[in-house]
Amino acid sequence: MKYLFLIVSLLFVTRTSAQNLTEGNVETAFKDAQTYPVWPRCATNASGDVLVLFGKFGESNLYQTIRSGGNFSTPSKLNATGIDVNINEVYGPRITTGTNHVYIALAARKNKTSMIGLYHSGDGGHSYDSLRTIRISDFVGYPDVACSEDGKYVHLAMMETDSISYRPKYVVLTSSDYGVTFTSRKVVSDTADDVCECCPPDLITRNSSVVLAYRNNNNNVRDIWFSQSIDNGNTFSAPADIDPTNWVIFGCPDSGPSLLLSSDDSISACWMSSENNQAMINLSTAHFQAGSVVQHRKLTPSTPNTTSQNFPVIAGDNHHKMVVWPENSQGKTSTRMMYSHVGAEGLKEFKMKRLDDSTGLNSWGSGPMGPHVSFQNGTFHTVWYNRHTYEVLYKRFDVPNYSTAPGAETIDVAIYPNPASTYLVVQNPHSGMFTVNDVSGQSVLDGKLSSDGYIDLKNLAPGCYFLILEGETHQRGVTRFTVK
């Protein structure tokens, strides 16, 4: 195997309590008296309209409703004539937005051949160009799509197999003209292994970086791997294993990873693993640098053995992050979420209201399911569906006093001396709090930062540490130092 080593800072901030979010009301995006919806996904356009995609059980049609001005529109069917769209569970479709450009990727069949379909809208999702079908072979599926902030660069990922679904691999195609033309496919997964043939990938992009994550299958070890491009998808790094659980299972878990790429080039990845015979949500936060290894943690390590978690989705920015997933515990299915305003390492559980299924139906599909979350301009948009009530539901969460102005969220941290011995000085200190974590993520020192920036280190053993600064309005900065 080829490994790209990663530096990871899972810095568990034990002092900081989560900043409260302003919750909106639960709204019904779609309701049907007879057919329950499946696996909704949401995104926002430049105007702040919320686009919600979903399917209906037993159909091969794709629907969209738009929340504009506080109300959801009557759902419209997007399918091209004669196209059989796979909308069930993890198979698709996927949506991404860049300003008012919207792209929807879906798996489709026509005349018994497989293809990937791509919709494009230039007006925020209110109308779409004709469906474009992309067929690199007769055996493709599990599409995902990501686009640049201006919508010009479009990256399309898909799984490709041979005629008997053997040797599955992930490939990426790139367009620099709003999806009109695409480059030839680039194999991104490791050619020495197969990928999990029933687990979907996740594809994200920011500036010129493109990252694809997927569940790998190395002799039935079902770990999460990913590969990164720093040149707009022209070349990709050798895949890296970021999942140390080493889950061995002789079958496909049907569940893939979810990624978030922040502006500081940190990558947050969450996924389900059942290496101890209990399905749990895992989280890693990584930076691409040489000479370091991956660390990770369970998001909810205290759940009882009767609890199963799956299908996580993560969204946010450098500091504000939310993870949502469905959970089944003692025969009841609910939608759970965790939120942090100090990055992935500070996630605290924040249970959504009105999502617990009190009917006691013992099925993953009986209660709230398929949650998805997106983030724009300080607002988290969440959707999920309830098979018991035949509804797609929506709720928003607003970050108080959110600002995207330069420096509003990030503190530039300059320190001396480094290596240190008995003290550390923060140059040009901001008022606020500090935390020192060791390399395992445990807090070993914290307090209020003094006006001179002086921090006493006399009680710290020699080794490597991380200094976390948090301003009074929740700006945050992190740097690494050594005590000799």
C-alpha cells in the first residue's frame, strides 16, 4: 500500500461549552398520504434559498422543493423522459452549489446500461438544463459531485466495475466549463485493493483542493481511505488510510464517509464502524503534512450496547461544525446531532427537538431517518424524513453573531520561545481563554490569557503540545509547541 501520512489534531477542548444555536421551527417540506419519501438532501443557493431533493419509495423519480421566503414550493419532478433513477437509500442523488450554479448527480439506467446523470442550473435551482448523461462504461454507479465556489469547476466521482461487479474502483472526472465538457477519468482509489462495492463515497472541493473519501476493502478490512488533489483534480495523491479501527466484515456495510474541507485545509471525516460489534460514529481531523500519523475518536463512546448509529453527515466551516445521523436504540429510531463552535475537537451533543420516534417501531426505516445537513453564512440547514408520518422535515439552526469578515473567526497565533522550558509568551495576545492539550488530545492546562501573554509551563513534562486560543467572541487559533 502507498500511504500519505497525516498530521491530526484531535484536540479535545474540555473547558469550553458549546455556543448556543438559535433554533428555528420544524417545518414540513413534503408530505404524502400514501407514499413515504426517502433520503432527502439539502443545499443553499446564493440567495439563501434552501433546495431539498428527495425520492419516493417504489418510484424511480427525483423531486425537488425550494424554501424561499419562508415557504416550501410544490415539489417538481426533475427526471428526463425514459431515465430510471436510483433514488433508494445510499445510491444517490447528490447536490452541490456554487453561487447560483447548482449541480445534481444521479445514478441512472436506460436500455439496460448504467450511466451517471448530471443536472445543471444557472439560476439557483429554479430551472435546470436538460439532463446530461455521462457513460464511461456500462457499469458505473454511486455518483457524487462537488463544485468550486463560483460554480465553474465541477468534479464528478463515480464507482466503476467490470461486467460482474468485480474490481470496483473510484474515478473522478473534472470540468472547467460549468459541466459542459469533462476530462478523461482519473482512477483515485488504490489499484491494489477493491473498494467496498455498496458503500457511497464523499467528494468535496475548496479553492484548488479536491478530496475523495471512500470505504476500502483490503481482504475484508473495511476502513475509510481518501485521496487529495491540490491542482483542481488534474492529479491525485496516493490514497491514505485514515481509519485505524480495522473493521473486518465479510460483506459490504452499505455506509460511506462524510467529509468537510475547511479554509485552513483541515479535513474532518466522519463515518460508521462496527469493529466491536456495535455500529458507532467515528471522527478524524487531519492536515496533509509528512511524518505524522492519524488519530481519531468515537463521537459518542458512552452509548449502550443496544444502540446502533449510522449514515453520518458533517457540515460547517473552520470552527462551527455539525454532525447528524440516525440512531436506533431499544427499538426506537431518532435523529441525533452534535455541534461545536470550536472545531471538530469540541463537538458536544445537541439533541434536536421533536425528532424522537415514540412509536417504538423496531426498524431503521420506521421513524426519523436519512438526516442531512448543509451550512451557509452562519446557518445550518437540516432535513430528514419520517416513514411513519410520510414527511420530509426541515429545521434551521443559526449561529449567533456570525461574521465572515476577515479575522472574524481565526486568531493568528505567534509564540516564543519554541522549544520552551518553563514559560511561553503569546505575542500580541487577544483577550480570552487558552487551553494546552497533549498529543493524545487531553487538556493539561487552561486559563484566562493574561495581558502580557505569559503562560506558566513549569508543571508540564517534556514533549509536544498544542496551544488553543479562544477569543471572547469565539474566534479561535491553534499552534504547536514543544517543551524541552
